[in-house]
Amino acid sequence: MAKLSAHGKELLRVEKETDVNDPNDNITWRRVTRAYFSDGKILSKTDVRWKPDQYRPNGEHYSFGWKLHGKLKAGFNMPDHVALVRANLAKPDSRWKVVGRAPIVIISQARIVAACERGDGTGFCQACGATVHGVEPDARGYTCESCGKSEVYGAEEMLMN
């Protein structure tokens, strides 16, 4: 079973649910979840609902756990691949949907203090964690060049709040 935290930052999580109507199959429902990580690996998990039988009169939910689904070839990067996956999700015939929300970004106090001590106009994006240069110390809500959100704050301003 794969350990999620060993693969770096999770960039995207998608899932697809299907009802299974095949009388020869012993499940009634299936959900496949895929998680795309910054280390270039894609993990997958399958959850099912077993049909009722003599041992499980009410059926049963079961998760097969996270397993390695694949990894990117050399020369490709995961942010570009995730952008392609997101573009394919926008197609009307796609049964995949994005689940969850963006992982929480933590900017360490040591990183902020070091930026304040340098005094070189460093700021940080609270949405994606990017370091932004050329920011006033009291900057609030500047637009991030990496993610496009208005979440850039000057290092000194972050220490105050």
C-alpha cells in the first residue's frame, strides 16, 4: 500500500463513480480515485460496495487502498500533466470530477523571519506558498505570479498578523 505523504505535495485529486449493473459482477457500485503528486507519481484507490450475500446480508463497503497507478516519463513535469488532466475534465463527456480542495499551504516562521532579516523585499503567497520578490514590507493582497490569486503578503506584514 502506498503512503501518500511520501510523494510530496498533492497537486490534484479526481474521482469517478459508477453503478455496476452486471448480474455476473459481485459489486453494485465502484469509485476510482486518483491523486497526482509533485514527485511525478499518480496513486489510485478503488472503493466498492459488495452485493448482499449470505455472509453480508446488507452488503459491505470496501476500500482496496492506495496503489501506484503510474509515474511520468523523464522529461515531463507534473504541473503540466495536471493542467492537461484539468483540461480533459472540462469536456462534457468526462465522468471524472475534481474532489477535495487544494492542500493547506504552511509557510514556516523561520522562512518569514529570514526574509525579514534579509530586507530584500521578499513576500509570500498564502495560497500556493511561492516566494515573491520585489514586494513592499507592508504589502497585502498582491497578485501572485505563480497561481494568479491575490494572496501575496510582505514578509514583515505576515509577521504582524
